[in-house]
Amino acid sequence: MAGATRRTWPRSLLGQTLLALAVALLGAQAIYATLLYRAADERREVALVNTAAFELITGPMRLARAENSLGFQRRGFGRGGQRAVPRQLRYSLSETPPERANEQQLVEREEAITEVLARQGVGLTGISVIERSALSDPQVAAAAARSPQLREQIRTLRPRILVVGIKRQGSSVWEVVRLPVPRMDRAVIAGLIVQTVILFGMLMAIMYGVLRRLTGPLAALTRRTQQIARPGTKATPLQPSGPDDIALLIAAHNAMEARIGAMLDEKDVMLGAIGHDLKTPLAALRVRIESVEDDAQRSRMAATIEDITRTLDEILELARIGRANNPPERAELSALAGSVVEEFEDMGEDVELVDGPRLSTEVHVTWLKRALRNLISNALRYAGSARVSLERSGAWIVIRVEDDGPGVPEDRLETLMQPFVRGEGSRSRSTGGAGLGLTLARAVAEERGGTLTLANRPEGGLAATLRLPA
């Protein structure tokens, strides 16, 4: 259920704002429609009560003029508003109240009609108000049987009628009025629907335009920030746009990006100078030790210089990743991995390339080869052998370097990829290096938007998995 909610609920600022506005607008229109319906219903009720009172007050006068014909009002029963029943049935006299045993009297309407009649000086000793379908009323049913026109109207419209009976003070008969109950005018509902659709469309269009002006620059700023966070990406500064607040934010971002770029440039210059200043005396020192007569001493000194030079190269290489002058190029990774494996085979190392599919993607070839060399060297150092395999996994190309060594404690897997952390404490004592190999390999993967993970194999050994976007 939570997953379905995340899929249906919009994730963007534009989508969430438009959805919130749509819900608020529909809620407001629903409240407005309810209030409008209740107001129309109250007006209809007041009109019905007043019409019933008017018929009761004027009924004796019409009866005195002997209106005994079966004529109908011109409109008869209609589809809405106040329509008339046959005149003879609108007002009649009865010896008994109009309600039947199974019918419920409408107390509120009785009180309202009593109040209206009291204001006109009509005192009552009894009142009965009920509502029933037209055909269930005996008088209307009898009149319909005599009039095909009235019968067809009732069959088509199925109206309900309000039957009001009163007994005046000093009278022994019941005066009965029959009125059709007007239905809610459908034009009101249709008009409300049309109004809601027009209002909804106009507001959504206006808000979409306004929000696009806000979210467009924000989306561009987000993409630009993501590019900065991804090493090796260069782009021109954003043009400030949108409202002043967002334009100022973009301008501040551009200034921050420029300062970061300047600091990185200074770092590159400084590292280049350090590399030059250190390698020159190391090279001179390497020449001078040739004059040392003791072969063992000379070999140890040469090995120390080589370690210093190699460590310096790794530090400089790690610092340069993400600041390449050349763009990445598409390379066939099986051939690339094969060339690295051949280098180790030529040196007599036990390295195997497992047959796999031919896969290609855009990479910095030199850096990726360096990362593979580091992973294979790490496996050889601690296990004596290595297997390299490639596969396609969804949107990723997976390069896996496995060994059959003793593995690594689970709590140290992540720390091994940190700079200057070595694994000999948990795997072997016969190790060398400065602990930058895995760090450099991870930096190469992340420079292309990929990852490097270490995991112990169930059958023993360690698996280094390099994932690159396909």
C-alpha cells in the first residue's frame, strides 16, 4: 500500500502543488455546491409551504364560486418548479384527515404551515401533512383514470404530491390541499458543473504557467548541481532566470561553482608542482645509489625509492580523477580487461579472464585499466590468483574480480576502500603499498557514475564488483 501511494503521489514540486490546488478547489466547490443545494432546497420548501397556505386560505372562496369542473392548469404536472394538480383536487373537503394508518406525518412542515396560517388569522384545531406518490393518492388516481392526459403525465414524470389537511376552529370538516412537490432544478446542478469545469481549467492553466516559471529554473539548477557532484563533468554556468529569489539563488550558485573550480585548478597546479619537485630529487637519488657497493643495501634503497615514487604516482592519479582534459571514449570492455589480464600473464601471474559477452561503454581507458590493475594486484597480493569476469545486469555493466583468499571481516569491508587503509591486518602479513589501490579504483568507478563494492564470497575469498553505467 505504501509503495502504491508513492507511485500515485507526484514527486515533483510542480505535480504536488497542482494536486494540492486541485484538491482544494474541488473541496471548495463541493462545499459551495452543498450550500447552494441546501439554499435551493430551503427556497423550495418555503415556496411549497407558502403555496399550501395560500391554497388553504383561498380554497373556500374558490369553492364558493363552484369551480367543480375537471379542468387542468395549462401546464399540468411538469419536470420542475411548482406545477398544479387538477383544480378539483387542489382543494377539497373531507370528513376525515387525509393520512392513512401507515403514513408518517411531517411535523416540521405542519409547524411551518401552522405558523403561516396563524399570521393570517387562521386558527386550527388539527393539521395533517404527508407526502406520497401521485398514484398512491386515491383522489389523484381516480382523476387519472378519467383523464388520459393526466394519466400519461403521471406515468412519465412519476411526481410526488404534498397532501395538507387542516381543521379550522369551529369547523367539523377537513380542508385538504394537494400540491405536487417540485423537484430540484437540474439546470442548477448542470450550471454548477459547468462553472466548476471552467474555473478548474482556468486556475490549473494559470497555476501551471506560474509554477513552471518557478520550477523550471529550479530543475535546471538541480541538474547543474548533479553534474557538479559527478566528477569529470564540465558545463557553462546557468543563466539566472525566474523570479528574483530564484535568479539570486542561481547567481549565488554560479559564484560558488566558480570558487570551487578555482580551488580545484589551484589544487591541480599545486599537485603538479609537488609531483615535479619530488620526482626530480628522487630520480637523482636513484642515480646516486648506483655508486653504493653493497648490493643488498643498494637493492633496499632502490626498493624504497620505487615505493615512494609509486605512492606519489597513486596520490597524483587519485587527485586527477574527475579533472580529465580529454572526454571519455567508447571502449570494448572485454578487450580492455583482456589486455590488462595479458599484462599479468606475461609476468607469470595466475590471472584468468572468464569468457563473457562483448560489452562497451564510454570510459577513460587509462583510468579504468589502472583500476583493474589495482583490483587484480590486490587479489594476487592476498590470494595468489584472480579471476576477472564481465556481465550485463540491467542498466549496468559489471566487472568482477574474484579470488580464493581468506576473505575480510565484514566490519572492515567498507573501510578498506578508504585512503591509506591496508588489509594485511586481516588477510596476510606479506603486503606492500600505501593503501590507495582500492580508493583509486572506487574513484574511477564513481567518476563515471558507477560504484565499487567488496563482498566475501560464500565459497571463500573476496569479490570486488565494479559497476559502470551501460
